Amino acid sequence: MIYITGDIHREQDIHKINPREFTVGNSLTENDYVIICGDFGCVWDGSTGDNFWLKWLDSLPWNTLFIDGNHENFDVLNTYPVEEYKGGKVHRIRSKVFHLMRGEVFNIDGYKFFTMGGGFSHDVNYRTEHKNWWKDEICTIEEAKHAFATLEKNNWEVDYILSHDTYSSHPLTHKYETDMALYGDDYYDLHDCLETVEKKTDYKMWFSGHYHDDMIHYSDSDKPCLTLFDKVLLLDNIDEEIKSLAKI
């Protein structure tokens, strides 16, 4: 089984996948997955805080998979070894904890997932680079090219798309102002990158996080984008699950 949720921010919101609250987790196995749509936050200090939570996650019966958000320590995250996992590249964080890297396609339980982590920090003016903010929170030009090339190899067809932030035509994208001047010439506007993905890719459903609410938006092509925060949704029951989401 595959469950999908939004940001967990380490100790702030990890309770939603604690089996005390996420009770179905007690019956999951190593053949099951919980996917987090960015702002994982358990790779943050590179020290005892991370170790506590990563050890706890690795003790859970399922596999924890995550894409990166804007609240990750990219200096630390990029020190983890890169491996091949289910058809795509990952950082292996622990034996059952994997970072699904940007611009990859993974074959998980018979479904093809395209992943594109990253997001714009709306509070960047209150943050310090390499302490609690990183330019790598959005994609580089090379990462965007890699993402498009990966989708081209897959004939621009996948089952599901996983992102943290949203595409340019999504109404939530305009909730906060963004300034590309903060990032430099090597970086690509993530919203525009995701817009290209949305317009060119044949997909069933899109999952995102970042906006700290549970909502659904339908694109111009009538494809659903589920923005998740509190809810942990079962993919195989998704048609029923989305009825509880507010439409935007």
C-alpha cells in the first residue's frame, strides 16, 4: 500500500505518521510506503536531532519516501550516498528512509511517479543562507533540463506527479511573491518548470505540499492536484479520499 501526505517538519508535524495517530500504520509492512511531499525536515542539523528522528522512522514497519521541500538542509542532504532505487536516483538516508531526487521517475507498486522537489520560501528575508535557507530550495537549470529529459524518455507519460510547490497556473502559486534575483543565473523558476511538466505530461493525479492545508485544484486539462498537509491518504482509495478536500 502507498500512503501520501504533506510536510512533516520533523518534530513539528511528524505526529500524523506516528502509529499512535496513524493507526493503520501498525498493520503495514516493509512492502508498504509512506510518501511525504516535501519539508521532511529530518535532515536539518546533521546531528543528534536528525539521528533521533531518522532512527525512529527507520524503526517503523514501512518504507518512508520523501521529496525535498524548501525546509531542508541541502548541505547535509547532499552528503548522503546516491543510489538507484525503483528505477530512479535517491539519497539513501537510512535502510528504509529514501530521498526521491529531482527529475526522476520511480516504479513503485506498479505505478510510475515523477518527482520534482523544492519550493520557494516566503519568509526568506528572515532566514540566513546555509543556516536555515538554501538557494537549492529551487531547481537549477541543469535539474530542470534533467527533469524534462527524464519525462521525454518516458514519452511524457506517468501515473502520478509528486512536488512540494505548485505549477504557475495553480492559484496557490500566487499566494506569496517570489524573487528569482535571490538565486542567481544557474537557477530555474520552479513554478515555470512545474508548469511545463503540467502542460506536457499525461498523468492521472498530482500531489503537492507546501501550503499547509488540504485542498484540491483542477488544472485547465481537468487533472486534479491534491495539496496535502494534515491528511494521510491511501492511494488505492484516492477517489473516495478526495471527496473530503476543499476545492480551490
